[in-house]
Amino acid sequence: MNDLGQDLDLRLVRYFTVVAAHQHFGRAATELHVAQPALSRQIQRLERHLGTRLLDRVPQGARLTAAGQRFLPRAHVLLAAARQAESAVREGGEAERIVIGYVEDLVITPVVEELRRRRPDAEIATRYLSCRDVGSLADRRVDALIARAPLPLAADEVSTTPLYDEPRMLVVPRGHPLADRTSVAAEDLAGLEEAPCRLETADWTSYRVLGTGLPPIESYEDKLELVAGGRAVAVLPVGDRRSTLRPGLVTVPIEDAPRSQVVLVHRNADPNPLITHLRRVARALATAPAA
């Protein structure tokens, strides 16, 4: 029985689309930063509102019902319309507003704080993006993006400002034959295969996991787990300090690897005046972490 007289909650619709994308409640809960039981309850609320079951739990995770398959494309239309309506209001309003996206290990706090100091009346927000969010600029969920190149974005649709670059390092478990080296070269990694990615979209970071017969990888933690278990090695920018949180891992400089470049990207011809201010601040303050 549906909740008559109540409007459809778009937050629940978004939750449904994420579960449908993952076909798994646990992975969807991780992306949404909610507890899995809470996510299940929200999906049940949506199903009660619509008066039909949208998802069936199966041993592999979750599967769309026939009703869920019919609702999914309409759910995407609803969410897109809501984003477009929000964008139209922003563009027509007088207050300055910008949403800055960022990915993976990058810390953009100094840039954001300085931009807020310079533009105290502006609304300046940030949004963490996973590699599934490749459409975040096009659909205006963010106005600018600070990330590591290369990015799976059309060069003729975006403007890119280089901010800084840094060398790469090899991450191996203690006891690995390369762990005691002062540095390694690319030829030391010859013959290793790159792990396949479980995601349909291109990875928009400069991270690589190398080994032999590796399974598809979905998350950064999965990458480190393979390395810690001795099944793989990882090539990371030296500014990524997350591997140091695992005491069993060792980092070794790579002499001849291409440097990892951090860039600021925004839509071409975006009239948002805060874009220009952001570019100036990012150029001044976005620098490689101190060694």
C-alpha cells in the first residue's frame, strides 16, 4: 500500500539508483556513506510509497524486479530534472555559488578556505567524487573539479589548468624483492599485468596495480589489500600517503615513471564568476605535499 498524499522523496529515488547500479546493498551503502540496514529501510520506504517491490535480494546481492526495471529509467529522469531545476535557479539568482569536486587523496582545504576568505558572501561547497561520477561536470553536480590527470572528459568540452605534478612511487609489502631498494626503474616492473577494473567507466586517477592473474578491482582499499597480501604491487603518486597507514607496506621511488599531474577542470565558457577566482587561488595554493 503506498503512502497516499505524500510527495515522492528524491533522496530515496537516488538511493534506489545507486543500489541498482551496484546490484549490491553493501557497496551502495559504502558509496552513499550510510549504514547498510538504514539503506535497506529507505528502499523499503520507497517501495511502500510506490506500492510495489523494486529489488529482490539474491545470493550475489540485489536484482531489479520487473517493476524496478520499469522505474529505473524514470528515476534517472526525475533526478536529472531536479538537478536541472536547481542549476536554473542558481544561474538566475544573484548570490554567487560554486561546488568544487575533488577525488581520491587530494586535500583542497587550503584552496577552499582562501576562496571563502576572498569571497565571504559566496556559497562555496565541496563534494567528494568517486570514479563513477564522470558526469559530474556535464550534469552540473559540480562546477569545477580538482583531480589527477588523465581524466575521461572530452577535451573540447572542458578547460584544464595544470596545478602541480609529482613523481610516482612503488608500493610493495615488506619482504618483497624490491622492498630494500633505494629506487626502482620501469624495467623492474616489466612483465607484470595491470589489474582489470570492475567499473564500466574509465578510472580518472593515475594509480596502477600490477601483478599476474589479478581479479577485477573496485576500490582503493581492494588495491592495497592485494598489495599487502603479496599478490600485487602498486604505482602511486608520492603525495598519496594512505599506504603509510598500513605498517606492512613499503614505498620505493620510481626513477623514470611519468610524473602525476594534478589539474583544475571546469566546463568551457562557464559564466560563473567564481571560476576565475578559484583558478587564481588554486594556482597559488595547490602545491605538492611536503616530503
